[in-house]
Amino acid sequence: MNNNQLNENNTNWKGDNVGYVSLHTWIKYRLPNPFQCQNCGVPKKKLDLANKTGIYNRDLKNWWWICRSCHRKYDKRPSPMKDKKRSLESNLKTSKSIKEWWKKRKNP
């Protein structure tokens, strides 16, 4: 593809009205991966491309490369292990209550 068909010059250009994957792909090509978390500074091979502001557009200032741990903290999401533990505890409580209900039903 030649330069006169890139970005705004392309007939299929959607500007900021683009999907999640397409926007991330566009940003990845233009914002080089530093292989070091831009939040904590720890060198990592795998970093997440994260949005800083909640405004999903093509402004590179709104994006940064951060490690998964910082990404979870930044988005205020619990870690998967905490989710699994919480889910397991919930399932155990449910299974205990079902067993108790079943016992009561069999032996009124």
C-alpha cells in the first residue's frame, strides 16, 4: 500500500470510530514497546497496551505499555487467583447448603 492510501487518505478510514482490536492494533504499530513497564519500571518481555484516560482514541498520549500487575492495579481489578479463591469459596458454601437441604429433604 502506498503512502497516499494510509490513514485519512484511505477510503475505509474510520477515524476514532473504530473497534477495540483495530484501535489497539493501530496504537501498537505507532507506540513502540519499551519492554519495560512504564509505571513500575520493571523490565518485562510481555507488556499490556493500556489506556490511561478512558478516552479510546488515536492520541498516543492516552496509551502506555505496562506490566499485567500494574494494569490490574490501574484498572482496579482483582488478580485471577483471588477471583478463583472467591469462586471456590462460593461454590463450597453452595455445595454445603445443597447437601444440607438434601439431607433435610430425605430425613424430614
